[in-house]
Amino acid sequence: MATHLDLEEQEQLDQLKAFWNKYGNLITWVLIAVLGGYAAWNGWNLWQRSQATKAGAIFDQLEQAAQSGDAARTLRIFGDLKDRYPGTVYAEQGGLLTAKTQYDGGERDHARATLEWVAEQGGQPEYQAIARLRLAGILLEEKKYDEALKQLDAISAKEFFALAADRRGDVLLAQGKKDEARAAYQSAWKTMDPNVEYRRLIDAKLTALGAAPAPDGLVGASPK
């Protein structure tokens, strides 16, 4: 009986050896690839967290400079932030804050250039949308209407569609296109959350154009 079991075990060992000789290298490389990928993923996450921590420290410095109104120092810190950590959210936030500081300090051209960087190089659609909205505002002040509209057309974040439509109405109205401006404001009013306070300003714009919107409770109501 023992001999029979020994023969079966030997046969199984022989089969295992044959299998390993045939597929061992393939299995080994697959395992290396899987484990290597897992290690790389963990390493990437650690690197990302490290980058974010370092970028956050620089952003804190930028925020302090902006709060003091020092546009020159804010710009220097932002330059360091975007050069070293361009792919972080802090770089985009820093760009928006730097542009505001520049604009408040009367440096409109510099503010526009900073916003253009966020709009073109930023990785978050939301921050890109904010940058484009602010850019459109500056271009509207400079009477560069077509450029302003192009910035608004490039906004992809759905959460900002209502604000983009409102700003589009401002640009069209400045061009003397009242009917188109009215349509843009109506689109903004319809798509904006009724609970957002800003909606009242859109209401006022429509009222000034003789197209006051019906109260929300009456929209779609059937006449009695």
C-alpha cells in the first residue's frame, strides 16, 4: 500500500515538475508584473501625498503674502509653486489667489496672464471654469467681447453653466445685443439653483430688460 502511495506521489511530483518547466517562467513574470504594479501604485500614492504636503506648505506662504496685499511676493511664491508642483490642486488655487491679488493691486495684465495659466494648464475643470469666468470679466472690462465669449464657451464644468450664461449675457448686453443677452440671462435664471442668492441679481437684469421671470411657484402652473 505504501509503495502504491509513493508511486502516486512521485507521479504527482513529476506532473508538477513538468508543469513548472513549461509554465514556470510565465507565472513568475506575471507575478513580478502584478507585484511590481502594486508596489508602483503604492509608491505613486506616497509620492502624490508627499507632493501635496510640500505644495500645501508653499501655498500657506502664498496665502499669507496675498492677505498682506504683497502682489510681488505672492507672484514669486506662485512661480515657485507652479514650477515645482504644477500638477497639484494647490497650484491652481494659488493661481486664482495670485490673480486676485494682482487685480486688486491694479495689475490687470498680470492677473490675466495668471488666470490664463490656470485655465490652460489646470487639471481641475472647476478651477479652470473659475479662471475663465474671471478672465471673461477682465476681457469684458477691456471691451474684448469676442475673446470674453470664447473663454465662456470653453467652460466644461456643468456646475458653472449658469454663471457662464449670466456672464455671457453681460458681454452680449455690452455689445448692444439685447435679445441675445435676454436669452442668456433667461438660461442662467432657469438653470441656477433657486436657493442661490445670486439668482436675484439675474432676476434684476431680466426685469431691467422687460422680461421679469415669473415667481418659481407660478412657473408651469395651469391657469384657473
